[in-house]
Amino acid sequence: MTLLANDWKNQARGLALLVLENVFEDGAYSNIALNQELSHTTLLPKDKSLVTEIVYGTVARKNYLRMVSCSLH
């Protein structure tokens, strides 16, 4: 399957990136932003699971790293 350059938003990793941009740049709640995007996509359930894992994993690790860096100061 050949992907077009502008088709990345319709793939699991591209959708995860859009959600993460919404969370980190616009201050959206991750669960709400994720649910909104997943409700409008035709991704397979396994791909929706991947998007969910990427988004929640990234948010959790960012919060953990922020906590560790603050404790060092």
C-alpha cells in the first residue's frame, strides 16, 4: 500500500501526532482530544489502540520527565 504525502493524518501515527499537538500546544485534555479524533476516524480497532497507547504514553512520560527535572533543581 502506497501512502501519499498528505495522507499521514489518516494513519495511526499521524492521528496521534495531531492529538498530541492539540494537547501540548493548545492545552486540550488528552482524553477528550483523543476521543474526539477517534470518533471521526475509520481506523481499525488495532490502529485506534496504537493511537491511544502513543498519546497516553507520551503524556505520561512527559509528566514524569517534568517531575524528575523539577526535583533536580
